[in-house]
Amino acid sequence: MITGPLLRARCTREEVRPSLVDPTSERYLELAQALLDQVRLAVERELTRGEVAAAIEQNIVGNRVDHKLLRGLARVLSDRCTFDTRSPLPPTELRARLFAAGPVRRRPDPSGQTTAADVMAVLADELGCEPLDIERGMFADLKENQVVLSVDVPSAPWLLHRYNLALIQGLLLHAKQVTITIAAPEPKRLRQLFRHIKFQQLMYRIEPAGSGVTITLDGPASLFGLSTRYGMSLANFFPALPLQTGDWSMVAQLNYRRRNRPMNISHEHGLVSHLPDTGTWQSRQEQWFEEQFLKLDSDWQLEPGSEVLNLGGEAVVVPDFTFRNGSRVAHLEVVGVWRKAYLKKRLALLAKHGHPNLILAVNRKLLGDKGAAPKNLGAAVIPYSSAIAARKVLKLVEQVAIEG
């Protein structure tokens, strides 16, 4: 992810425009390939992180005017590298044994006093290694002294695409609110997106918008204090958005450089996600529930939610599970990390427009001190703490299922 002084964006009075690069540009491809070659060479030579950074600065960045871009690309490369601490002993133990020898001289002198090289040679002989290994291992736990083991970047175009995502992710750390509009979404793709929203534990609202949906996400700057952890979650979610196959757009309200301005991103920017196109993540509660439900060996077929349920044009529900038995159908939505205000609004809409075959599994923390389910909701509610009771869900499925 690109943050701080490496962020490249144009700020006009109207908006913030991230300075995306063209992944098909020969100039950018040459720069990306040069950086990638430099890091691959460092892997072969087992150079340290600090040595790689110095080589990039000397051989590639130099006095170029686009140094911010090159350092940003190098940062993305570094994030895709694995590093190792190389030392004959844990560095803290190694230093303790070396310093136990007491004061020594750096270089030999006529007095014949013990030098640092002498102490290292003695310890190297005890450990069965070379004195150079002792010298390198003394401070191997410092970040700049970690050795580069590998780099997981398949190609220069891949690096440029990842750079564009990382640039937007860095700007999203300044977001107050993010609004995503998806035109005519496929249910499977929408469910995939919500898997990522729930995995990152983001606070969201979803409403119908014509033939599509609008998803509103709270940003870190909307909280009482700028939450670094929540901001990282929002940024980590973003690469899931370009996985959408249809038209989509995102408006992020940013508090950037002491001014409030929007950032507009859409499918037209040609962003390519590095995430695997699976969408199979499940929470622990969902995994456990699915396992326990299948053990009941009922006549009901359990499958991932495949429909988008409209609540009178005011909101939509994306169920996590769908139950089928012949032509009868029921749905289950798992409500975990929400604000209580969101849940209150959702329950009011369900009472007004609720689908009779919808079941909500709601975390007790959201239901108040007593943790009891409200009545007359237009939906069946099952409170849960750490696990969703499969037998209770099956009983409700039998009661609320309707002809599909």
C-alpha cells in the first residue's frame, strides 16, 4: 500500500484525482521491469533490504524527476517480498555474548589489546561459522538488515496494476464515507463483494438504485477518532471491487490535505484486482453453522444465497444462505458487525416490507442488555453469541418457507 509522501494525486477544487499510471505504456513498463530485475537480482545475491533500497536509489531513481513514482513502485515491490533474519544465534543473544567480552578496540594497535575482530573470531569458532556471519548477525533483527528471500510479482504489467490499486488504497485511509453504485449486479458477484465487506468487518448500508444497488461504507475519518485499523480494513477491501464484472462506480469523500473533497473511481479506469476471484470466505459462525446444519440430515438443501431481496425500494438484503425443499424456499442473513442504528433501521424496514421467508441470525451484542429478539418484525430472528443454533434455524425454516 502507498501512503504518506509517496501518494501521487492531483487536488482540484472539485475533487481528488489519483495519478494512476497506464499499464500499457512502454515507458512505465520499462521502469517497472528495471525495478523488478533489481529485486530479483537481490534475491539471487541474498542482499539485505537496506542494500536493495540503496541499489534502487543509485541505479534507477538517481536524479529522475519521477522519483515519487519509482519509490512508490519500489514500495509495492517491497510489500510483495519475503524477508528473513540471518544470524547464527538470535541477534539479542549474539550481542549479549559479544558484549560480555568487555571493551575492545576496533583496530589492532601496538598495545596488543583485544579487538572486535578477535572476539568475533573466537565466537565464530565456538558456533562453527564464519566471522562475517557474526558481524552480519549482530544487528540482523533491524529491518534494513533483513535478507530478501523472494519476490511475488509475476510481471511488470502486474506491478503497474497493483500500483494503481495501492495508490487508491492509500487515499482511502483519509475517507469519511464511501458510496459504491453497481448497475445490474449479478447476485453471485454481489454476494462475493459482501463476503469481502464482512471479512473486513466494515459498517455498511445497502439500498436499491434502479436496477442496481448502492452500498455506503463508513470511512475511518467518520469515526470519533481516525481509526488506523478500520482505515486499513477499508483499504484492504477495495481490491475486491474491480472483481465486479458489470458497471460500477465509487465516490469516496476524503479529508485529504486539510480539505474535504471527493474521489471518483469507476470501472472505466481499467483497474485490475490481484485478489483471487473466488469469494468463498466465510466467518467462523457461518462455517460452524453450515457444518452443523448438514449433520442434521434434513430434507432441506443448503446453498449460498443466490437472490437479492428488495425491501420496498428502501433497502435490499443479500442473504448468506438459501434453503430449498422442492419448491419451498427460505433465506438466512447473518448479522454480525453492525452499528445498532443500522440494525434498528433494518428491523424497521423488515417490519414494513419484510419477506416472510427471511430469517435473521443477530449477534446478541446488537440486541441490547437482554439479548432478546424483538417481536413483530416481518422476519424471524435468532439471537446468537458465538454460534448459530442449527436446529433452531431448521425449525424456523420449516415455519417460514414459502413456495418459490
